[in-house]
Amino acid sequence: MYNLTIYNDGLAIFEGKENVEKIGVYHKMLNAVEFDKVQNAVHSIKWNNYKTSYMRNIPDLPVSTLSYYNVKDSSKIAIQSNSALPPELEELHKNMVEIAN
């Protein structure tokens, strides 16, 4: 269990809680390529077009939550999943896991 937060200036903060190799809080500045990849993915997604949950009724599957904070209007969208996401969201999730690792 972990949280990964990426800020507009490229700062990434990883907080490992359970069942991960690194427990604790770690941070790094994303390089330009990493940050551009994340920014392009986040801004190309039509967040309001997706359901807030893609859950299957299978006990003990790990749950991922993608959260997006829109600075312009202070809105937040959170999408939970324990199964396959739509392709755009799946790609973003994959990018986040790469950064977390």
C-alpha cells in the first residue's frame, strides 16, 4: 500500500505504507521526460467521462485509486479499480507504477 503524489513542478512524493519494498516517505524531482509523459497523459484524459469505480466482486484483489486535482476549479476526481481500467486510465496507472518503482 502506497501513495504517490506528483506536483505541478515535477516533485514526486512516494509514501510506502505496507507490502512494498520501501516503507516511509521518499521524494524526487522527475526529469523532463518523465514529467512530460505524466503531464501529457493527465491532460489528455477526459476525467469526467469515466466512472468513479471499476471494481469486480472478487475478495482480496488489490485496489488502486487514481486521483486528479484540478487546480483551476479546485475539483477532485478519484477513480478506484481492482480490475482492468479503460485504456487511457490503464496507461496512466502504468506510468504511475513505473515512477513509484
